[in-house]
Amino acid sequence: MVDVALQEMSAEFAQLYSRSGRPSIAPEKLLRALLLQCFYSVRSERMLMEQMQYNLLFRWFVGLGMDDEVWDVTVFTKNRERLLEGEIAGRFFDRVMEPAREAELLSDEHFTVDGTLIEAWANRRSFHAKKDPPKKGSGSEGRKLLRDTHESESDPEARLYKKSTAGEAQPSYLGHVLTENRYGLIVGACVTESGARAEREAALAMLLPMRQRAGRGERKAVSLGADKAYQGEKFIAALRAMDVVPHIAEYEKEVGISKNWLTQSEREDPGFVLSQRKRKLVEKVFAWIKAVAGLRKTKLRKRRRVDWAFRLAAAACNLIRLAKLLRVPA
């Protein structure tokens, strides 16, 4: 599957490299090496280069001969930045999903969305007051928030945030995943700056292409399952405007801002219970990306780099699942 995806992207790779100058690392080999880092939980590029010195299976997958020299880790990371500029991770993610669409493994009717906290490569002590804070904040009615007045010297785009009241606010990003409910395959992934509205905004952005692909005016209903964090009036109204049935978990007791916005017909929808059961598939995805692919704490700085790594890890997760579903021979 990787061979087919990379072969279809050869024209896109050619645009990233000059025809003259010193030879560089082939983008196909570079991307294969990064996939190995996700598959086998290699903590750093330096350890990856060290393993490729003696691991013949790694060399075979990447495309290096037994006598070929392994790249220097500095050269490897610099060439990785070139793939970042070309947005290769997102395109590779789409190419990987083509066999699943051809085999009709993807559901285009029922989806689940969720977000997870990704610890940034920064420390709480690195946050200091900005030299030129804005006169108007990003809070309600122009109220200044911490992100308006302070920023991290290590990673200016990381924000102090916590998803639960019991947790501790830490420099972080939010990783978002949209899965289909048939086999739990990832159909959308992105990373945003941490914030209270980030999960709902990312969910609508990822769901829009899925809704357009399913088409409007058809009898089949499109549904979206999610936890209580998505129980908001504006978000549910936006889903209704997109002709999407909200299967959002509700609060047992409405206290303060914790209010339920589903109608009685939406609560009694026959797919509501099933959508809530399928939510565990998203948690399995997050567990793999954070524990196996090593994104519990990112080693990259700035949101664009973290988003690139998150999309690549999502593609690697789909490859593991598709190899079993499609029964690809070893």
C-alpha cells in the first residue's frame, strides 16, 4: 500500500526538489523511514538512524542496500522540513485511504469526532509577558486572556490549557480526529492551538468534506457522535444546518453552562445508542497515536510541524488497520 501511494505521488515529489545541485535524500525513502519511526515507537531520528545501521528489515523497507551508507541525522531532519513545506503528510494520508474507498470499507453516513491533548515541547516556566500585548483581547467582549498577554519563549504557539478541571494546565496543542463508525478508520485529522472552542470548530471543518461527499437531499442520514464537550447550542445548530443528526452525549444534570440542546426526536433517534458505543474506536486511535507513534509529547515546535506529524501518525494508524482489513499478503 505504501508503494502504490508513493508511486502516485511521484509527480508531487518532483516539484519539491531542484534538478541541479547536490543529491539529497529521496522523498520516498525519507517518508518510509518516518513511517518506521511511527510503527516501531522509535523515540528520535538519531535512534532511527542508529537502528538503520544494523536492522536489515528497516533497510529493506526504506530501500537501502546492505552496503549503502545511512544518512546523517542532521541531513535527515533538514530534508524532513522540505516535506513539511510541500504538505506531503496530508496528501499521503489521502492516498492511503484510496484502497479503503475502492473496497467500500468506509462509511459515508456515520462518524465520530473527538480531541486529545498533545503536550508541547515547552515548559511552564518558559511563559513570559509579551512585549507588545494587543489592546483588545480574544475573550468575550474583548476581555484579555492569558494567551493575549503571555507566550512561551520555547514555542510561541503553544498554550497553557487543560481539558479537565482536575488536571493541570500545561503547554499543549489539541489533536482532532474524525473516524467513520464501520471499522474506526480515520477520515480526518488535524492539530489546532488549545482552546475551549477549538474542538467544535475543528469538528465542523473535518466534517464538511465528508458531508459534501455524501451529498445532500438524499434519504440516508448523516450522523455525528461525540462526548459532552461538544454539547453546545451553536455547534449543534451548525450540524443541523449541514443536515447532520447530532448524536452528542448529554449532561445528566443541567447546571450553569452545562445545558443540553438536543431535541426529543434526536434523543430518540435509533442510531443514537449505537453512535455512543462507537465512541471507543476514537479512543483506540488516540491510544495508538500517543503510545505507539510517540505523540503523547511532541518533539516538534509550532503548530504546523505538530499538525504534519499528527497527520502522518494518523496515516500510519490507518495502514495498520487496512493491512488487516484488506488482508494484504506479507
